[in-house]
Amino acid sequence: MKKLNIGIVGYKFMGRAHSNAWKKATLFFDLPFEPVLKVACGRKKEELDKFAKRWSWAETETDWRKMIARDDIDIIDIAVPQSLHFEIAVEAAKAGKHIFCEKPMAMNSEQAIEMLRVCEENNVIHYLNHNYRRVPAVALAKKMIADGLIGDIYHWRSSYQQDWITDPDFPITWQLKKEWARAGPHWDLNSHCVDLAHYLIGPIKDVTAITTNFITERPIAIEGSTGNLKGRASEGQMEKVTVEDAALMLVNFSNGAVGSFEATRFANGRKNKLSFEIYGKKGSLTFDLEKMNELGYYAVDDQEQLRGFRTILVTEDNHPYMENWWPAGHIIGYEHTFIHAVADFISAISEQNSISPNFHDGVEVIKVLEAGLQSSYEKRTITLNNNP
């Protein structure tokens, strides 16, 4: 089997999730190339070496530019905060490397558009890891909509709720700093929901949004204590929170549907609850990531006395991706979405085809997020320019 050498930038939460996917993909999918964990890159050598040893990366490097410049690297995997995506992606594309990039794509639409332009100029495959498209239940929802089972869509309702910063003594992490994150859950969490809305419903025409803060100052984190949505606070020193704690958007879609988006890190009891509801002329669909193997379906054409939401357990061989896993009823989890993404990405490289979502999709997501922030600042509806 031909090999593709991977260079990854980042070794925390997403570095682990991506490493697992690169290692597992060829074990469960018949792929034209074997991904090789060649070089892991990060700032802190000691932590990086531990990460590389655990996940079987062959080498380490503390300068991502040197890693990109190597002739033996085929793919650059960007698994660092979004403030670093632009520079790394542009340099990787100029060097002719294929790009597997975490979301949100960039800090603004200008960066995103330039990332896309350079990738296209250099004819590299670019993938943006909105991994929830590759939940089998979500992929099944897409097929059901395409097959006309829901009919013309009236409503989209989505929320992405977490609770990891509800404690006022939780410290400042990079996710709470505008210079690193651009915005809070609106940028981080709503980016997933907007991508799913584009995937399942279509383009968004206009946006009306509000954002708010519940806690405006937090303790400074003890150095080296943050990671995986955790942190330990220092005593006495406080720092201003520079992103929102919650965001809500109302939108009109280009196809006439209306939609709502809620993104918050202040929903106590919700650990990672991404949910959506889709209501159409012929039926409805519901999904909850915390029950990610299930899809709710309501059919108007059912006999009147039998109407009601049914739960489809999306684990059958004829469901998206599932023939590569376990017998029916044996559920899969969060990490499998990354494996599906890697498998599709490798196939796209082999066939020299584009893969979705890619940087085209990422540009459109960023435009919606920017419009949401502008709407919240200016307290008015923002109409989107949906031209490429």
C-alpha cells in the first residue's frame, strides 16, 4: 500500500482525536493509501515527546515551518487554536501539502478567503473538520431529506450547549480570550451548527443575533494547568473575559425556511449537547449528539392513529459508514467521526476529488458567524453576501 506521511501541529485534545483517527482508519476501512504518523509538532518539547511516544509519531519538531518544508511530508494536520490556522494553512498550501484542518476555519472571512485561494492555486486537497457531518445519524438525515421524506422544510432549530465554565472560579483559558478565539461559543460551537444547517437545509440569507456575558472576570490559570476544557485557577489575580458566554441567532434561509441557533457554555448539566430539529411539509427529524446513534423521525403519511416520533437506531449495515464497524445495535462514539473523516479525506486525495466540508464551506460558515457578531453589536438584521 502506498503511504502518506502526516505532519500534525498540536498535541492536546484535537491532537489526540486526530492521532487516533489516523491510526485506526486503515484498520476498519479499505483505503488506497496508508497514513503514516511521521512528525508531531508543538511548542513544549517535553509534553510533545510524551504525546509522540504515546501515539507512535515517529519524530517531533518544535518549528512547524521546518516540518512543512520537509519533502517527506504529504499532509499537514492543523489541530491548534483557530488564531494559528491561517499562517499554517497558507504555508502548507504553498508547499503543496494537503490540509486537514480543525474548525473554526479562521479568525475572520478575509483569512478564510485567502486560505481557500492559496489552496486552489496550489491544487491541494483541503478539508475542514466539521466532524459532525460524519455522524451516521446525521448522514442518514441528509439522505432522508434528499429522498424527499421530509418535504419542503419550514423550520430549523439548533442548540449547542455545554457547562464547563459555569463556575465563576474557573480560570481564563485561550477559549475565553478574543485574540486566540475571536469569539466564544458563537465562534466555537455555532460554527458546527451553521455548518450542519448549510449541509442539511441550505444557504442562510440573513441573521439577527444577540450575545451576552454572565461572568466578566475570571482568575488567571496556573501555567500548564489548562487543557481538554479544564484548568486550575491561581489565587488573587483576575483577568477580563473578552468573548461572549452565550449567543442566539435567528435566520432566514435562502429556500424560505427559518431557523434558530443557540450556543452557550452556561447550560448546567449539558456536557456536549448539540441538537437539531427539522420540521418539513411531510415530516420531521430530530437529533441529539449525546444520543448520537439515534435519529428521531416523524412521518405525516403514517396512519393518523399511529403518528408519533419513532427512534431509528442508526447501526445497521445499510446506514452510512456502519458496515465498517460492528453488528447492528453495537453503537459507536465521538471518536469514530474523526475516523470517518480521515477515511474520506484519504479517498479524496487518491481520487483527486474535493471533500466536504472544505475551505469553500468554511468561508460561508465564517461569513454567517461574522454577521451574527455584527448583528449583536449593531442591534439589527444583517443580510449576507452569498457570492463566492
